[in-house]
Amino acid sequence: MNILFDIGHPAHVHLFKNLIFYLKDKNFNPIVVSREKDVTNSLLQYLKIDAISLSKVGANPILMFGELVKRDFSILKLHRKHPFDMAFGTSYSIAHLSAVSKVKSFIFEEDDDDILPLFSAITYPFATGVVIPSCLRYQKWREKRIIHNSYHELAYLHPGNFSPDKDVLKKYGLAPWSYILIRSSALKAHHDTNIKGLVGKVWERVYDLIKDFTLITSKEKDPDHKIAPWDMHHILYYSKMIIADSQTMTMEAASLGVPSIRYSSFVGRISCLEELEHRYGLTFGFRPGEDHEMTAKIEELLNNQNLSDEWQTRRKTMLKDKVNFLDWQINFFHSLL
């Protein structure tokens, strides 16, 4: 069987990598296509996952539309060469492939529909199924929903799938829980219009609080990475906390039991992060204008002598409620056969 994986973001490399390895081991034929976005292709190469890079990220709406059309035709051409039996991804292109063929497509999404209204409108009507966590908001395309009780990040950061390696810290001269991670998003995606993040005076206030710690900065689309992308989850696990305007790395921190502070216009709007904050207490979100509240929370966390142990306890509570998402993916795949 030929199984297509359409991967367009570094986080989606991690989301599907273990399923891809499993399918190869079981003598299925996963075929991976990617795009030039941040470190996506570098991660695939490091993991020795052969991938066909089909496009670059469009820098404006016209180029984004051009990329959409290009990927649709490229994937259709690949289908004619290697007829796919099913397709997995987070992309519009596999849904459009279903619209013109008998290929079953399954969109794995972790954002609420109203966060991605354009994507939802041009993708979900054509997909075979839309795979979402149980906490997401949705109103339309109800018959297509396939609901699980997990998070994407638990496909690769669940204790059954990930073991932190303290030796990785030696490469960077770091000691456990002695440093703070700072993650800045590029805020250039189509859904990031008018979204504000961790820049300007608010960053200066944060810096004054944490300047005595070693600071590890990670910026989306920055070619000069302090930490190799394949080492980042080990570095994240042993960090004292992460301060970010990134939704993905905040989710990853919560999945690992690492305290996280998020400053973004998206705060209060993303159901997965709302659940991790208000049900499990693993993360804290602040909207632009809530600078004082954010700095007070950072100071409170830094003064907590049992911070890491307390967050690992909270993580265990979350993990008792959630399933290993890799196990769910494997069971779901076999249910489709």
C-alpha cells in the first residue's frame, strides 16, 4: 500500500515520524512530501526520512495561492505515478486529492475552526475525515470529525515515545534547570494577521526579570539556530521554563511538564492550550496589555523552589487523562485497512 504523508511544518515532522517508521517496519510504503518551511526539510534529512520537497512558503497572499495550486498539481502528478491508497497530513492538498480521486484523506488538526477559517473552508469539505482532539470547538462538517482524547505532541513527547537525554546538554555547556528558553514566532502565516507577540517594551520588561539566567533563544525562520532542531526537545525538557509567543512550543513544554509563559493575541482562543492552562495548570497565557500580570507570574515561578517537581506532578495528572497519540494513530490506521 502507498500511503501519502504531506508535511508542511517542523511540528508535523514530529507528529508523523513515528507512524512513518512503524509503517516502514510493517512493510507498508509511506511516501512523504514536504515544503521548504523553517527546519522542516532539515529535520526530515536528519531522521533519514526520504521526502520530496514540492514548494516554498509563499511570502504574500498571491504567492501563497500560487503555492496552493502548485502543491495540488504536484501531488496529483505523484498519485498518477504512485497510486495512493490513503493520505495523512495537515494540508489542503490531500483533501483536494480526495476531491478528484478515490484516495481517502485524513486531516490532523489541533486548532479550532475559527482560528483557521480560510483553511477550514477550502479543506474540510473535501477531506474524508478531520482528526481532532476532544477539546476543540467546531460547528460545521460534523459528520467528518474523528475525535481522539490526546494532543498532537503526545505522538512524540509522551513518555512512551520520548526519553530525555541529559548528555545532549553537554554539547551546549548547559546544566539542567539553569537556563530559560525564549521562543519567538515569525508571525507570517496567513492566520497571524494582526497578531501581536513577544517584542518591544514587553520583551524588555521580561528580560529584566530573567537576565541572570542563561538564555537560549529560538526564532522561527532564523537560520542561526543556537540549538540543533533535533536536540530541541531534550533542551526544552531540562529548561527551567520557556517564555514564548509560539503556540506549538508552548504545547510541547506542557506535554513535557515544563512551565511555560505565553504572550500572544491568540491567548484565550485556542482550546488545547486553554485546557492545558485551566484544567491542568501546565501553562499560563497573557494577552497584549497584560504585561504586569505576566511579569508577576514569571517572578512567582522563578521563586518556586519546587517548580520542576510540581510541574512533573501536573504532567502526570494530564497523562492519566490522555492517550499516547502514537498508539492512537497506529490503531486508527489499522481500523482503515
